[in-house]
Amino acid sequence: KSTFGACLLGWGGHWLYGKHCDNLLRRAACQEAQAFGDQLIPANMPLKKATVFLNPAACKGKAGNLFEKNAAPILHLSGLDVTVVKTDYEGQAKKLLELMENTDLIIIAGGDGTVQEVITGLLRRADEAAFSKIPIGFIPLGKTCSLSHTLYPESTNQVQHITNATLAILKGETVPLDVLQIKGEKEQPVFAVSGLRWGSYRDTGVKVSKYWYLGPLKTKAAHFFSTFKEWPQKHQAALMYLGPTERPPEEPEEKSRPPLYVRLYRRLRSYWSCPKGLPPGPENWEELKLSTLELCIATQNRQLDLTRTEDFMNICIEPESVSKGQFVHRGSQKMHDPHVCLEGSQHIQASRCILQLPEGTEGFFGIDNEEYEAVPVEVKLLPRKLRFFCDPRMREQMLQAAVQ
């Protein structure tokens, strides 16, 4: 009894200490947000409007509580005019984006699925050219939050991770992210910031949670039991693709309209420098027959390079001839980083591709960790399409890595 009591007392003390540390983190974040709220603005300048799309069902229904305790106080103290829109069912965010009025900031509070829904609704709008210029903030509240690895420093403390992400929105630093436009023959396009996966590793990965009772062995168990099905698990398709495109120089944003003589000069220069009557050059499509365990089409957002001179997406074709042991090992690596291109895989850089599937193909794509029926699709890269808020420290690291 004494041993049990001591253990219980020790656990309770550790739990209370953890709660105390979380409260200190929240207080420090609120004090930092208050400094933004105390800044003076001109009398004729309206408050910045921030529209938050919150998915309360994320993180097994805990996202609403996490947002209210850790992110909402920071946003309200910052002086923003905050409107919180809670989604009630899957796909609702896409419809709500069609009705959204002008806003200065869009904030996504949820996981990968919520991000994918919001950007799809945003880019399906008729006026998407204007709305895609609105900066987007991401508060990671879901089970999978792929973008958080790019935008924010790693943290094992959930409260610190959420408060850091919310404060990054107030600090105003942004980075441009690529987007994939994925379009079938009949449906409206779907947009993704991470990528598309099709194959055995993805199919097995979604079943890992069924083996929860095996604890840390559940991932290897799911892949091991998957090998008892049809083997080898080949996926056949035809792939056509175009190579990378050269990135045009990014023009600095002009804060004020230039004088009339400057605008006239630019227009005349553009007119005389533009060649007349020349047809566009032919597109050099490459064609490839696939037989693979898995195909992955991913953006470069995971390892962002702000100074690269070419725009492309990464196509990774996993080898079909692997042993069952290799399948279990490689599948575990894919669970840690779904879009990693492992040794022995074929790697292609492309700006656009068409994936043709054999008639009668069954199964699903994983598009930003959301399931879609596997059909023939065209995938097009939209380089630097959206700007996301990021922690200034992460942006500094990206710039330093590019210089080195």
C-alpha cells in the first residue's frame, strides 16, 4: 500500500507540475499578444479582420477545447477582429469558403484535412486570384499536421506548439507555398499543399490504428499482416509528365501606385519587348509505364527552399520488387515521413503530370492524408500560390540553409 501510495503521489505531483508549466506558457504568450494589442493605430484605420475556420472534431474531438484554452485568448488580446467559424461536418469548409466575405487573414485551426478543405474552397472561388493573396495562418490542432514541420519549430509540448503557431500569425512573417491542383475527368479540382499518394504503403498506413492493442509494434504488425494478402502488391498505371519550369524573378510589392510617367514607360517597354505572332513552343511530354508498390507526387513544402530557380513537384516511384521484410521496414519509414523517397526508388521532377489508371482500378488516393477514389487525374503545380504565416526563426533557418 505504501509503494502504491508513493507512486500515485509522485504521478499526481508530476501531473500538477505539468499543468502549472502549461499555465505559465499560456500567460507568457498572452502577455506577448497584449503588446500587439496595445499598439496604436490611426483613428480612420479599421481593425484587421481575421476569419478562423475551426474543426472541433479534429484530434478526436479535443480541438475545440485546445483552441479555446491556448489560441483564442492570444487572438483576442492581439487587437484583431476575430470571427470563428466552426465546421459541423466533413466538406463544410469548402462550402463556407464560397460564401466568405472579404477578410484580412484566414486562420485554419485543425489538421491536414481542415487545411485541404479550406484551400480547396478558397481556390475554387471565381475570384480566387484576389483571395489567394490573403495570408493564411495555421494552428495545428489535428492528429496529423504536416505543415507544422515547415512553419514552426519542433516542440514536444502541445501547448507551446499551439501558442507558438498563434503568435507567429501576429508577427506577420510569411513564406510562399506551392499547391498541387488535382483534377479528374468529371469532378471539380482538389488542391493539396503536401501531395498525393497511391499504393500499398498508404493503404496499409490507414489500417495501423486497428492494431492499437499492440502498442509500439502496431505499425510493423499492420505491414506484416498486409503481406499475407496478394503479393507482390503491384499498382500499374501510365504516367505522362513535363519537366521543371524556370522560376521568374519575384517582383517586390509596391506600397504606393507609381507616377503616371513610370506606368506609361513600363507599358510601352512591355509592348515593344513582346514578340508578335510567335506560336508557343511545343510541350515535351515524357511517357512512362508504371508497375510499382506506391506512387507519390509531392510538393517541396516539406523542405522549403526560398531561393530555388526552378519550380517542380517530386514524383517518387517505389520499386515493385521488394521482399516482405523490406516492405515492413520501408512501410515503417513511410509512416514517419509519408512523402520520403527511399533508396532504390525512381525520382522524377515535373511541373505537370497526367496519371492514367487501367480500367476497373479500385482503391483510393491519399491527398493530404484525406481519402479520394482512385481515378485518372491531371496534377498541375501552382508554384508559390499561397502565403502562410511562419515562425520568424524558421524563415531565418531557410535563408541561412540556402546561403550555405
